[in-house]
Amino acid sequence: MTAFLLVLIPLLSMPVAFVLPIRQRRILPLATAVINLVLIIQAPKAISGSNTSWLVIDATGYLFMILTALLFLAASVSLLPYLKTHAAPGQSGSFLPTRLRPSRETVFIANLLFFLASMNMVCVSNNFGLLWIAIEMTTLSSAPLVYFHKSASSLEATWKYLLTCSIGIALALLGNFFLASSMPYSANHELSLFFSDVLSQAGSLNHSWLAAAMICFVVGYGTKMGLAPMHSWLPDAHSESPALVSALMSGALLNCAWLGILRGYAVCVAAGQQSFVAHLFIGFGLFSMLFAAAFIVGQRDYKRLLAYSSVENMGIIALATGLGGGYVAMLHTVYHSLTKGMLFLTSGRILEHTGTKKTASVRGLIISSPLTGLLWLLGIIAITGAPPFGPFFSEFMIFNLGLQAGHYWITAAYAVLLTTIFAGFFAVGLPMVQGEPLSKSLKPVSLISALPPLILLISVAILGVWLPAPIKQSIEAAARQVGIL
């Protein structure tokens, strides 16, 4: 019942947005976010291994759903000052303070709620077919959010997002067909794509069809996850979306696609085909890091900088899984979601303050907006894997994992790419904080919008040095369920 409510409540909130007065309408996402989080906190009681329900809360889905809930709550708080006035692109390429028309505001809020419902549906889907539908729903619900500014560049980003992800989701559908073809035929047994049914038959699956299915899952869902070279939609979509939407897409949406891959990977592990998929993960992981490193160095748009960082971190998660580090992959997923959500929300403050996305046009943040500058500085320290923040510990654990497994060349490449990205990130991001402001007409930024990134940053710092037992157990349970603890 809880799983059903997690999808139903955001969906029912959508039409409510069209009838509420303006003040109540702006609070609706926040109220929905609080209810959503409370339901998920109570959800462990509903965790079940049932194979008869279409919607089930299991260990892996629970971990990904709690991250989605936290980021949606942070985005909902940031939404309050954003709706009053936000930076919209002007004719000269600069961003100017703008107020939304009530009709556009309503549509934006309704799409946000639809986006939450679709991501929750991914996490509670208990069937490969339903999972595919839910991931496609996340594309349809988030595309209008990418096109929010209605500029030529946002239109291009939206079409690229829809086209690229549609190709990816078509390949994932083909993967479902291949998975069904791998299952033994029986006249007395109806074909079932429920997770538990597929896992129970893993020992008798046709390995060739299963391998073909997994390749389609990795390439298809990997397109939505942002793995290179299928990531082409991601930098444009993240750059053109409002900051709070970018935070949700990078910190939660990419996880949904990764969950789709993990569902298939669990079947491969149960069928004894883990080695084959591990090589896929290692290859795509390292290539994603390499591609991200090439574009992070010298990046001229700080939102695109964060987008390529997402490509890098999705590669790190895939690499960790390929090396057999399920726990550290899940741990890094948690760290990345919180840190990247924090950074994108901070990028929104920078845009509101300076009116530009160009890195070269932003200087002296620590002087003109000390809190924004401090959040940006600490955020790039965290995301590049420097202590004492969480990503440092997960990235170091992956390094040790590679050495212990004897993958010396892979570990060396991983270390070189991390170092390159670290240097490139600071070469681009650090000058934005230092020096004197380049403009005297900088806009003040709402103090409320600093609260969500500040709390996320503190969380990443605390979780880096102390991992509470319930969180550790949740991560271990998620890794154990997909067979890579």
C-alpha cells in the first residue's frame, strides 16, 4: 500500500496545483515532499519479497527512493524564492530577474510533481516491463522542465534530450524482449518478467540471450544514466534547466536509470554471468571518466562543468560495480547525489547573483556573496574527492579495491583520471571565488535558497566521517540484493 501511495500522492497533487490560489500552490510541492519523505521513512515495514505485486519496496529501491525524496525536499524549499523571481535569459545572453506568469508557474509545479511520481514509480516497480514504462515516464515528465526558459538553446536541449533518451529507451525495450527470450519455454508456465520470477529461473536462462539483454540494458539505460559516449543530452539539458531541476536530474534521475541496469545485473549475477557484465561496467566506467576529464578541463560554463562531473561520477559508480565493490558503489551513489544536488542548487544562487553562466565572467564570489562563494568552494572540494567529505572515502575505497583485485592498470588509469579532473575542476571553479567582482550591479540572493545546499553540504561532511548504522545497513542491503556486497 505504501508503494502505491508514493506514486499516487504526487499524481493526485498535479490537478490540485491548477485550482489552488497562488500562495498555497507554491507550498504544494513542499507539502508533497514532506508527506513523501514521511511515507518513505515508514516504508521499511513494507519491504517485501513478494512476486505478485507490481509495486514493491525492496532494499535497492528504498535506498534510491530516499535519495530522491531528500533532493525533492531540498528543491521544494529552493522553489519558494525561485517562483517569486528567477534569472531568465535575455536577448544579450545575460540572465535578468523575471517573474513567472501564473499559468506557467502552475504548469511548472505540476510537472515537478509528475517528475516525482515517475521517479518513485521507477524505485517501486517490481517488473521489468513496468520498470521500462516508469523510466520512460521520467523522460516525459522532465522534458518540459528542461524547456522551462523557452529559449532557442533550451528548445535544442529538450529535443536532444528527448531524441537521445528515446533511442536509449528503445534499446532497453529490446533488452526486455531478449530477457524474455532467454527464459525457458513451458506450455504450463506463463512467462513472467517479475523480478523474483526471473531470478528464480536464473540458472536455466539462455546465456547468449541474457548477454544480449544486458548489453541493451547497459547501452539503453546507460544513455539515460549519462555514461559516455551515450551522454550527449546531459550537458545541454543540465545547462538549460533551472538549477533545482538540474539538482533533481543529476542527483535522482540518473540513479533511476542506474537502478534499471542493476535490476538486469542482479539476474546476471544469479545466472553466473557476472564476469561478462563486469567488463562492460569497467569499460564504460573508465571511458566516461576519460570523456568527462577532457571536457572539464577548460570548461567555460559552470553548469556544464557540473554536468560533466555527473558523467564522471556515473563512470566511477559503474567502475566500482565492475570491480566487485557493490557496497562502495552504493556508498558513492549516496555521496554523489547529495553533493551534486548541493552544487547545482548553489549554481542557481550564482546565476541569480551574477546573471551569467560563463565561468570567466564570475569572479570574487567570496566578496560579493560570501555564503554563495563558500558553498561553491566547499562543494567543488567535496565533489573532486578531497577530505573530509564523503566522496574522498568512497573514491579511495575504489582505489584500494582495484589494487586488492590485482587490476593495476585499471587502478592507475582511474588515479590519473581522478587527478586530471581534480586539477581541471579547481582551475575552472577556484577563480570564480577569488579576486575582485567584475561587476558592481550584482543582485542580492535570497537567504532561504542557501538553506538546502548548506544542509546537503553538512550531510556530506558528516557522512564522510560517520556513517550511522541505519544508513550503513540500508546501503549493505541494497548491495546484497543485487549480489555485489
